[in-house]
Amino acid sequence: MVKSAMALFLVLLATARLVVEPVEALGCNDLAPAVVQCAPYALGNVAQPSAGCCNELQRVKGMASTTADRRQMCSCLKQYAPRFPNVKEAALAALPQRVMIFLHEYAGYPK
């Protein structure tokens, strides 16, 4: 379960790192819609993430612009993780590409 939560965190963290300018402080209530919208895909219930999932990840990406925001996002995901014990790690790993958020721009990710 912790491994799945960390995988989800890394996906959302990577989306957040793409932002240059801060918009506002990020809270758990801001992250909840993304978790809910992406859950069917992350749980393996559907083959593709929904448009709502993609939109929510883009929204979170626009909000999580500071280190403090990303730490808050991590804390929130740890709170949400127990609610989703059957997360498919392969689905989470594929999520950035499925929603057209590319991770290779950051050190440590293959191009």
C-alpha cells in the first residue's frame, strides 16, 4: 500500500514540478478531485484515464509550484492512500504519458 501511495505521489509530484509560477497554496481539498477522477484508471477499472483525470492533473500541476506545495501534496496523498489499497502500479506509472505530461524534462527520468 505504501509503495502504491509513493507511486501515485511521484506521478503527481512530477506533474507539479512542471510549473514555474505559483498560483496559490495547495491543500488536500484541492488534490481530492484529481485522486477521485484518476482512481478508476489507477485501480485498473478502465483502460484509459478519463478527461476529468487529465484535467484535474493539469489543474494540480498549475497549483503545486513550490516545495511547500509538493510537501503538502505528499502529506495529502499519504492520507488518501489507505482508501485505495488495490492501486495498479503499472497504471500509475503510465499515467503521465496517458495524460500527456512528460517527465523526461527532469534529471533522473529517461528521455
